[in-house]
Amino acid sequence: MRPGFGPTTPAGPPGKGVKPVAPQFFVDPKKGEVNELKILLKNCLSEKDEKKRRDVVKKVIAFMTLGIDVSRLFTEMCMASATSDMIQKKMIYLYLANYAESNASLAIMAINTYLKDCKAADGKTRGLALRSLCSLRFSGAYEYLQPAILEGMRDLDSYVRKTAIMGCVKVYHMNPSLIRNSNIIDTLYGLIKDPDNQVATNAIIALDEILESEGGIAISQKMIVYLLNKIREFNEWGQTLILELVAKYKPKSENELFDILNLLEDRLKHATSCIVLGTIKIFLGYTVDNPVILKHVYERITSPLLTLMSSGEVTGSFEIAYIVVSHIHFIVARGGAEHFEREYKQFYCKTDEPTYLKYLKVDVLSLIATENNLGDILNELQEYVSDIDSELARRSIRAIGAIGLRVSSVIGAIIKQLASFLSISFDYITNETIIAFMNILRKYRSEFREIINVVPNCIESVSETEAKVALLWILGEYAQEIEEAPYILEYFIGNLKEGDESQRYKHALLAATVKTFVKKPPETYEALASLLNAILNNENEDIDLKDRAAFYVRVLQTSVDDYKNFATKPAIGIDSFVEDEELIKEKGSWEFNTLSVIYNKPKTKFVKPVEYFINQRNKEMLADMKGDGAEEEQQQQQQGEDVTSPTREAAAPNLLDLGDLTITSPTQPTQPVAAGGSASFTVEELSPFFELDPERFQSAWTDLPECANVTRSLSSAGAANMQSVEQTFAECRFFCIASGEMENQLKFYFYGRLNATNELIFIEVLVDLGARTIHMLFKAEREDLHGLVKFLETVLRTRLILSLIHISEPTRLLSISYAVFC
């Protein structure tokens, strides 16, 4: 007797009870055990004990899970499906679906079994059989699916109708024409009025997914009115779905708009955050073009939002509270601040709140501060500055500075309060205060007296790059008023060490020193000369910094008086910052009640397009279709590479690891592009279809030399994204083998092959959205890529709006490019 099929109690001394031993299913199979299972299945067909029959089926599923071929039991399993035990049916359907897809001869038996159960008396059995039938993924099942789905949609049991609707979606992804060329879509529209609300919800979901290429489900006035009148009968998920549909609908008249808003009025009192936020999205979307009504909407939604936020804090659901506060921040930043200014105490930080919620509340406080509540808010923020959490202290100082930029009437008090923070002996407080001073002086040029009196006393406490840049800007702009400015710059220049400071800091130091020189030449002459010599005589210095230094040298040698007149012109205060205007412009396109509000970025920056996943799926399918011969050839090629270079794999960096997007310059200068390159390169010279595995790419990338190194500027960072860059290079017959995104950088690796010589060409592309640049590094077997580079420049200039910055070649160091001084 095999384990798992013997008696449930082992033999023991008479009269003594022994605990029953549970059957063991996942055990090592023994020879002939599948045949024994076949016999057991035949014998148990007439067995009345459902538990024994269930144990046999469990054993079959266990063998299948272990990878043992039990396809010989297919006929017996089909016969065993004639049972009323739902547990057995689920296991048998799993078995049938597993082997039906790989064996067409067995598939008909499985389909007949499913179709027979689709007409069973029990609704659960019909639904389970229909779900399993729609899960079959081979073309032979399509002719049986359509009538089964249509019959399931007309079934009296709501569970069967729900299953049939979701089966439509499954079949659509396998064979879209089967659904589109039938009357299934019309039937789905009819099921929106189904008496069962879950059926109606599934119908809306299915239509929205099937008709995605047409913009989703077609929304009519009758549909919206019907769903709004029944919205209270739906569960929370169904109500959220209906609210999304209503948000897409555009009322045809003002009366219809008010009718919809009145019907949704009571949804603002719902306890679920997703329903309240979905309703607010409709209110804002319908009234965004009418300022008068929008003002009333802001007043109406203030109370529900604050109630949701408070309930989340009271119940300990801080994640929900964070989502609600994020949406409040979104509304406040778009003009609704005045409606929350009376409830400013609601945004005070509490000791038991997580840090992420405190940070967001501080940002909201900076936006709702007015002359009426400014005193209380500044006192509260001042308490946060001395908090043990350094990040909270930083954000509080930024908030105080932001309030000063918005409320001009209290800028004097703001400056005094910021100046008092410099007495706190923490470097991070000093650093953040200096940055706040710089932003204030950018807008209020005349408010410098109080600032320049305290700035020279905190030089040694300024340790971060951003703070140093801010301090240097203040010194350069107000060198005439700050007597110690030349000596402070001399201190910074004397402590300048190669490799220890960022390029931004060096640029700021150079600009501040030149500005101070034209205002105080005698005191700054030696410091400027020392800095220029250090930059121009350093072979490893950044080329852009050298260009800027050479530019200053030539200007000061030729027309120092003209430059002095230009540099000493009184600066004009600004009303708003460019970076803030861009942020507000982006916020206008974000969708309310989506992750865009939480991530603080448009959805195009974190949601990949459908084409990306289709491309990935096609690559996987191509990889699966490769035969054994191709795999053997690849293994032989890898073995040959390992023989020629046994230590290369261990020493080579992982180029496809996109975790680190920082690109370092090569230690040796890139070789110049050959002058005799073909200038008439066309896309037909590249292979339109070519697959390259990652291992071969990794190996070839390490061996191939650099042929060209090109940088271009983007006139708009929004023109470049993951999809547009991949699509542009694909049209040029360069295929992406790896890509990644981190912060404001996009990184790609492309490959292509020349038709004539079968030579490989690799391109590493780095798109810096912050700096608005695109950098391309070419590697190939040939050094002459001049024609190809010019061809790609032309295409990219058209698609991504580029302009030439520089081409990194040795001859580049012989000439100076005149950058625009600012």
C-alpha cells in the first residue's frame, strides 16, 4: 500500500487509541505510482465517499505540481469531474487546463467537460466551468468560447453573468477580433442595467478595457443619469468606478451640471476617502473654467477634506491622512488657500504623527499663511526649527522663507526671525537659513542691510554645496556693501581642493570672484588670479569651467570697462521664480485623485505606456521561440569568449545595471571623428530586424573602442521621455536592450548592425531632464561614424528639439566656446 492511500490509522496494540495520520501528498514518486493512480482513479469513480475521491485527486495535483507527467490520467480525470464536490471540481479543472493547452488531442475532451458543466443545475458549477473554459489559451478553443460567453451573460445566476463578463476580457486579450466582430460589446452595454450591481460594475470595467483604443467606454447622458440615481446601491468599489465615469463626462448645459452636482452632494459626507475624493474631482473638473462657481466649490469641499484628515489621524490611519493632506496641498497650491486659512491649526504637527505627514503639513502651512494668521504660524514653525528631526527643521526654515516671499508686508520680521536661527549651533540650520536669505534677496533687492550684517559671521558653519552657492551669490551681488567679501572669497579659494567640490560650487565661486573684482579690484586681484590659474592649469578640470574662466580672461583683457558697466548695473527684483512657474504649470495638468498628486509629478513620468509592455512581451516571445540549436550556438560562442578572455567577466562592470545613472568621463580623451566619414548615411544601411542577447552585448561593449562622444541640449525637458526616446531610435533601426530611470535621468543602451559588413554599433544615451541635455556615447568596430552621427543629430533635432552644445574631441581643447554669461 502506497503512502497516502493506506488506512488513516496505523496498526497498534489493541485497546489503545492512536491519533490518525494525515495523508501525505508531496512525497518522492516511486516507479509505477502513476499507473497505480490511474487504477485508483478508475476504482474511485464508483466510490461514494467524497473524502477518498478527493484524496486521490489531490495526489494527482501534487504529482503535477512536482513536475511529473500525469497526462495519461486525462481521461480518468474528465470522468471524475462528474461530481458535486466543488473542491474536487476546482482541482480537476486546474488539471484539465494545464494539459489541454499543451496537447490539442486532449483539449477537445477538456472543452467538452467544461461545456457539459456549463449546463449544470448549480450556478457555482456553471460559473467555475465557464471561468476555466475562458482561461484556455489556444486557438482551437475560440469557436467554443463565443457561444458559451453569450449564454453565460444571459444566465439567471448573477455569479455566472459576472464570470462571463470577465471571460470577455480574457478572450479579448487572446483574440481581440473574436470580441469586436460579435455582438458581445452590445450585450455588455445592456448588462450595465443588470439588477445585480456587481454585474453592472464588471460590465463597465470590461467595456473600458476592451474599448481602450477608442478612449474607453462610450458615455451617454442616459447612462450617467441612470448610474447616479443608483449609486447609493453600489458598494464602495462600484461607486468609485461610477465617479470616474462621471468625471470623464462633459455636461451639455449648465442646468445638467448643477443637477449632477446636486445628486453627488451627499457623497461628500461618505466615510470612505476614495468616494469623497472622487466626488471632489468631479466638482473641481466641472467648475474649473468658472471662477465664481469654483469659489463656492472650494468652500463646500473644505469641511469634508478636513473631516477625512482628522478621522485618519484619530484612528491611526496616517496613510489615509497623508493622501488627504496631499490633495489639500494640491488645492491650496492652485488657488484655494483662502478657504483653509481659518483652519490653520488643523495642520499643526502632532508628536505621534509620522515624519512624512509632518513634512507635508509644514508645506501646507507655508501656503495658507496670511496676515491674519501669520503670527501663530511663525511661532509654530519656529518651534519645529529646534526639533530633533533635522529634516523637519530644514523644511520649517524653507516654509518661513516661502512665507516671506509670498507676504511682502512682513518681510522685515521674517528676516529677523531667520537671522535669529544663525545663533543655533547646528550646521544644517545655518545652511538652510543662508539659502532662504538668497531667495529673499532675489526678490527683495533692497532688504539686504539686516542680512549682510549677519552673513559674514557664519562662514565656517556653511558646509553644504547648496548653502555655499547661495553664500557666494550673496557675496558677489553685494560685494560693495560687504567689506569682508574679498577676504571671504580668498578664504574659499585657499580651501579649494581638487575633487572635493562640485562643479556647481566652482562655477559659483568663479562668478562671485569676478563680480567682486569689478567692484573692488585692489582687494580681489590676487584672489582672482589665483583662482584662474588653478582652473586653467588643471588638466583634469571640467571643460565647461575652463571655458568660463577663459571667457572671463578675454573679456577682462579686452574691455574691462564695458564689462564693469554691465556687471555693476543695479539688479531688478523679480516677482516669481522660473522654477516655481514651471512647477505650477505642471501641476495644472496633474489629475486629481490619482497618484500624480502623491508623487508630485505627471503620470507620464512614472507610468509606462502600453507600447512598452507590448514591446517587452514581444521580446519574451521571441526569446521563447528560439530553438535548441540557437541556444547551443550561443553557449559555444560564450565558451569561446571565455577561453579568449578568462578574466574579463569578473573584471567588467555590469553595464546593464541601471541602478547608478552617473556617467563618468573616460580617463583618456575620445578619439576624433574621422574627417573622411560618409556624410550621406541613410537608415537603409542598418539592419531592420536584429536580435542581440544581453550577454553578447555586455561582452562586446567592454571590448569595442569609443568612436564618438556627443552632447546636445534639450529646449524642453518634457519632449524627452522613455517612450519618445526609444521610439525615435527604433525608427532609426537602433533597438533598446536596456533602459532605466532614476530621479531626473533616463538611461538607455541601443544596438544596431550595418547591412554591408555586419558590424555592430552600440550607443549609450543619457538624458538629463534637470540639466536638459542628452549625451550619446558611440562604440563600434570602425572609428569612422561621422555620417551616422550626423544622421542621428538630424533625426533627434526634429523629434526632441536639440541644439548643439559640444562634441568632446581632443581638438575641442584648442578653442574656447563663448558661453552666455549670466
